[in-house]
Amino acid sequence: MREGERIVVECNQLGQPIKKAACLLTSFLGTVARRPQLCLLGYAKWNDMLPTYKVELLRDMESKFVLPPSTHDFVMKSLNRKWKEYRAQLKRDYMR
């Protein structure tokens, strides 16, 4: 994507993204969750992260995507799930 270009995300009545933009959004969320500069691995639980940090993550998402307010909950839950899965995978692969 070029700088300043944003993808419009449509959502259903439950606040879940739909159509092709949903695939791009969830893929991007997975990438963000695996980048330690964006989602810190030093926290034991997602809830331990500072709320201001989570708001900053949401702002980063909104710089790439046009998100309706109803999708914010979906985005944060999806990031939480992907972050936990990535931490578990790292733990499985590298801790003995």
C-alpha cells in the first residue's frame, strides 16, 4: 500500500468485518501480533498491557484501514487471540 492509502472495511450487524477487506484486515492483525515492536511479548497476559498502548495499536490499525466504530471490539479481541497464539507457539518451540 502507498503512504496515506486506506482500505475501507465493511462490517455486518455483529461488528465483524466482511468481504475482501476482512481477509486483509485479519491478515494484517496477525502480522501486527507477531511483531514484538508492536505487540510486546514481555507481558504475561493481554490484560496486563496498558490500555493506552492498546489504544495506540487501534490508531495504527486506523491509519491503514477505515474501521467503523463497531469493529473496534472485534479488532482488539482478534489481536488478543493472535498474540496469545504466537506467544504459545514461541513457548512450545523454544522452551524446554
